[in-house]
Amino acid sequence: MKTNKNTQRRQELVQIAARLFCDQGYETTTVRMLAEAMGIQSGSLFHHFKDKQEILFAVIDSGMQHAIAIAQRALQQAQTPQQKLFALAKAHLSTLLEDRDAHVVAIYEWRSLSVDSRARLVELRDAYEALWIEAMDEALAAQLITGDTALRRRLALGALNWTVQWYQPQGRLSPDDLAQALVAMVLNQTAVNQFY
Amino acid sequence: MKTNKNTQRRQELVQIAARLFCDQGYETTTVRMLAEAMGIQSGSLFHHFKDKQEILFAVIDSGMQHAIAIAQRALQQAQTPQQKLFALAKAHLSTLLEDRDAHVVAIYEWRSLSVDSRARLVELRDAYEALWIEAMDEALAAQLITGDTALRRRLALGALNWTVQWYQPQGRLSPDDLAQALVAMVLNQTAVNQFY
DNA sequence: GTCTATAACAAGATAGAC
DNA sequence: GTCTATCTTGTTATAGAC
């Protein structure tokens, strides 16, 4: 079983699968559709992936790895708790936008993963949320927020993830505006340009 | 085609379908599974519903009708803009909790609806959101909030809908606590017991 | 690494008896 | 309103040649 190699070809196929899964849903997308979009026959697909579910796993896994990397890089340039929360919100939004297919799939097709796959991805999700938990704790220590930081984090991540439902980056609201509004809401502040 | 009657039997079947669709997803749930849970044979199912998709529509339609009714009733006892927003948040949460199956299905299986079904349900969703828009506008007029009320509404509804992912009503956080925290966040206030 | 051909099975839906 | 029996189609996945 040499289907686990991270070849460039495989990454291309994963991108294509992400698009189809995002547009039509995992169950509705057949291996024949995937193969056609990839320019091969359906039988050839199973040279790259053990089964259909492994393609779904690869899509979500890749999206999450990417999200963690972007968030960590964004945090390196932030100093204060506000800056860190803003950096995380911005990073979250840009991953949702740049890697939208994979994240829509992660949100909607979680259930179709095998139990083992889910367990592996939960670890990644926990690693990602740990970045938020740390920033929220720092904000709490700096007395920028009070009370239940876990609740604030969940409300904030919920509001962020829900943006895939309505947010149009080409609209009047820039990703930065959106990130600022969110951080202001999380911090219970009304000022807007305090993050730089 | 007398499949459109709102018989009591049909309502029971819709409830059962909601549970299966919620637990396993629409596409993964077969008509045979549905029939078994309903205590009938798969052929008999098509006496009640034209096709599988009509069952999905009935589940989501019923959940949305219910949500609107609960929200309207909750608003009748509210006076101030704060009270109205709190009433809406509480109503939204109790619908999500009491009618959880249907709303999880509404969130996750929207894509599997026919174009016509979607259009009819969009009308219901708009009617529901109109209640929020009105309350937010009143909060704006009362200078409780400033800026982009549409953005605040979307962030709030996103945070609320995302609660299906993590909220456990039997945990330490009551639905009232959650609704209060949300309204406080929407209104950029830190005080907690100002709503009564 | 891709092809063709096909195995093996499950899906939604219908027909007609009761 | 429910049953049994079945049609028709589409699905994932495999085998073996190239």
C-alpha cells in the first residue's frame, strides 16, 4: 500500500477532490466524477488512494495542516494579546478564504470520515484550538476580558466558521474589517482601530 | 398525489426521519433504514412521501415553522431592544435544543434539497431573520450598538448556530447563561444581569 | 501510472395484491 | 395504508493487460 506518499500529483488530486466535495458534497460525488475531473479513469484513482474515504481524509487533513501553519506564522509577528487575537482571527479568515473548499468539506463532511480518521483529525483540531486558548488566557491575564474564556472562544470560532455561509470577500467588507469586528466583539470593545 | 397532507402520522414519520438524517446524514440514510425505523416496509414509505427528497424538505420545513412560531411568541413578552434580543437568542437556543435534529439537518443537508424546495425554505429563513433585523434596528435606534448591524447579526447567528457543535444543555452553562453571554457580546457590554 | 472490463452489491422507486 | 416482489440504475472497488 504505497498510497500514503505525499507526491505532488497526489496534492493536485486532493485539490480537485476538495472542489468537487465542496460543490456537491462527499456522498453525492462519485469516484467517476472525481476521476473525470482529474483527467483519468475511475479505476486509476485507486492507485493513488486506498478508497474513497481516504480522499476525504486527505482533503480535510491538508486543510487543517495548512490552517495551523498559517496561524502559527501569524502569531510570530504579534506581541500583545489583542494583536494575537487579531492575528488569529485574520489567519482563520484567510484560511477559510484561500482554502475554502477544504474547510467547507471539513465542516460539512466530518460525519463521513471513519472513526480512525476522525480521531487523527481531532488531534489537529485540538492543536489549532490550543493556539486560541493560549491567546485568550493571555487576554484574561491582561484583564482585557473577564469570565468564561472557553465560552468566548467557542462563540468566536462559531461566528468565524459560519462566515463561509455568507461572507463575500469581494464585497464592501474586507477580511481585515471582519477580523477587527470579531475581535472587538470577543473583547467587548467598540473601538475599531486599536490593533496596530 | 395526496402526499402533501399534514396528517399526524406524517408528522411522526417526519420526526423519525429527522433523527436518522441528523445522526447519519441524508445521503447515507437509505429509504430502507427510514422504513425500518418507522416500522413499515420501504415500499410503504412512498405512500406518504413522493420521494426521498420530500422527506428532507418536510423535516427542515417543520423545523423552521417551529422556530418562527417560538421566536414570535418570545417577542410578545419583550419590550426594550435588549429584552427583544435576549428573547430572540433564548428562543433560538431553545429551538436548537428542543428541535435539534431538524435544525442540524437544516444546517448540514441544505445542499441535498431541490432548487424549488430551497426557494420555498429561503422565504421562511428570510421571515425568521426579519425578526432579528427589526430587533437590531431598534437597538441601533436606541444607540445600544453602532456600526454595521447586519454584520453583528450574522456573527451572532453564526455563533448561535455553531452551538450545535459543542453545547451540552446539561452542562454547567444554562441556556439562559448562553443567551445572555451572546447578547452581551452582540451589544459589546460586559454586564450580565441587565436584561430583566 | 493508466487503461478496459467487470464483479458485487446497494440504491431509489414502482406495481399490483390485500 | 401496508405488503411483497422486482425493475432499473448507479455505486465502489478489483483484476489484469499495457
